[in-house]
Amino acid sequence: MLLLSSRRLLGLGGIIGPAAFITAWAVLGARRAGYNPITDHISRLAAAGVPERAAMSAGFVAFGLAVPAYGLALRRNLPGPAWATAVATGLATLGVAAFPLDGPAGDTPHAIAAGIGYATLAATPLLAARPLHRSGRTRWAIASVIAGVASGACLAATVVGPGTGLLQRTGLGIGDLWLAATGAAIASGHFVVQRDARDDA
């Protein structure tokens, strides 16, 4: 029972991380004069030298720590590699915070970390779809495919624009919503697809 309780607690990372991240960019973006969420990227709120850097970086770090915890819970609840891309998403987000735009390392490390985060976030629901389908959870599987494709398409479109800020928020928001939904299901004990003997200990 202790193992199951800790697993459910870790699942809450799928809710806490996205909630902290979305709250940070929504509130800080609304308060910053001249900032346009339709055209401006979220990372502009954490660029070197801007007043919002500390608060937005805190949002990145909260996501970067909470989502890998959720990934560990996903590993115990769902077969396949979706847990690994969830963990990678969180670690990439820590990289985004560590290498801000306009920082001394230049923008390349930031772009690489962000790109990895985009790819792994969109991949997580896609990789979860097959084991969900095999377990008979057809609705979850369909929702996962839709979330992964929609998130990936929006995030890929940020390269060409227009409206790159809106596309980024939409793509990340879809992926984050999937993390939160599955995190809530794990925390409630309704998302276990794979069990082993220790689960009943």
C-alpha cells in the first residue's frame, strides 16, 4: 500500500508542473506592458535582464521537477517508453531555464533545449496510445493520439508562424492538459495498466 500511495503522489506531478508553468506565463504575460502572447514566445518572459525572469524561471523549474516525478509514476502504471519522454520533457525544461534567451551562452542552447522539450512532450501521449489501446482503454488511446498529433503540429508550426506565441501556447497547452489528465488518473488510482506482484503488497 505504501508503494501505491507514493506512486499516486508522484502522479500529482503531472498536475502541479503544468499548473505552475501555465500560471506563470499567463499572469506574467498579462502584467508585462507591450508583451503580446499571440506573437511573443513564453521564453521572452524569462530572457536575461527582464523583470519577470525570476518568476518565469520558477515556473520552468517547477515544471522541470514535477513532470519527471510524474514520469516515474507513469513508468509503473503504463508499459512502454512514454515515461521516458515525460522525464525528458521535464529535464529539457530545466535546460530552457538554465539557458535564457539573450544570455551569455547565446540563444542556441536555449533553442536546443526547447526543441527537445517540444518533441518529447508531443511524443509522450503518442507513445502511450498503443499500450492504452492494447489494454482496452480505447478512449484514452484515441485521446492520446489526438493530443500528440495536435500538440506536435502546433509546436512544429512555431518555426514558420505567424502567431508563433499562440501556436506555442496551444501546442504546449494540449500536451500539458494530457499530462494533467493522466496525472489525475494516476493519483486517483484509475490509470494502472500494468501491475506486478509488489502492487498488492
